[in-house]
Amino acid sequence: MMATDVEIAGKVAVVCGYGDVGKDRAAALKKAGACVIVTEIDPMCALQALMEGIQVLTLDDVSKDDIFVTATCNKHIITVDHMRKMKNNAIVCNISPFDNEVDMIGLKTFLGVKHITFNPQTDRSVFTNTKSGVIVLVEGCLVNLGHAADHPSLATSCSFTNHLIAQLVLLMERGTGKYEKKVYVSPKLPDEKVASLHLGKLGAKLTVLSKEHAR
């Protein structure tokens, strides 16, 4: 791992969330030689992890493992209480776009914690009563932005194209009352459109259904 000079192979890595982002992180960590464990709230995602040979546990079960990655798009997934229970020099980072999955405010304001920056955007927070510390990357922000060259161009293109199409849909439906000020799951059709726009660049050719097959 570039930020810490720690070898991932042989370590136990915990991925919080097994959605689209979590699946990708878990696969990457497995390929790097880590033993991966997942935390999940969704039974379907948990079953998918199990079918990939990945154990599903809670954070309380895995507090003494080596690497922790949040990928839930929710808040305070790893709290200061979790970090206090972790083994010395456990590595904590976040791969979702939000910067509140790791409770950095709770960590920074916790009485008796000493913060040491030993590499760029790599800090060790030591609990002085136990002399044990955790290594937090990029202060809990999206780790790609601090310890990698941002996102791959293809991933960025797919993501931003999806954003644009969603905004166009909202614009076209403005005034109809179809969409309230709520969070909506993106319909399948725009996702398929985004995928189809990128397939040619990757050299893919889709098979077209005959009329008989389409029936």
C-alpha cells in the first residue's frame, strides 16, 4: 500500500458495504492477497458476498483486523469507539464520495488523542491511555483523491454521463409533478443508455435479438 508501505497480502481487510463500490474494493483486496470480510445490512448483498466466498460479519466481530475500508455512502460507519478497539496501527480509509463515513470529528476531539502525520495525507492517531493508534488515510475523505491519480477516466465518464442524463430527465419532467424533492433510484433505461454509449470505445459488440427472440 503506497501510503503506508504496508504489504496487503496476508492481511485481513474489512470492507463496510458490499454494493457496487464495495464489491469492487473487495475484489481488488482479494487480488492483492488479503483475506476479505464484509459488513452488510442488506441480506441480498450479504448473500452475494457469501457466494463469492467472503465472510459477512459485524464491525464488533472484526475490531482486531488489519485494514478497514468504508464504502456505504452513509455516515459514521466507523466511529471513534470502533477505532479505540482496533489493533495497533490498523489502517482506516474511505472509498465512498462522502467524507463522514469515518467519524473524524469524534476522533479529533476525543480527549487524549495525539495525531501524527508521518506521510503526506497519512496520519496516525494515538490513544494516549493505551498507547495504541490507528492509521487514517486522507482524514477519512475519498482515498482515491489523496493516494491515487483520482478515478480512471472510464469510471469518471460513466459516472458523469449518468449524472447528466439524470439532470436532463429532471429538466424534461420539470413542472409535471412526477419528481418531488426526494432521493430516487435511477431507472434502468438511463443506466443502459450510459452503458451503450461506452461499449464501442471498449471494442464491444452487442448481440441484437431477432424478433422471435425478443418475443
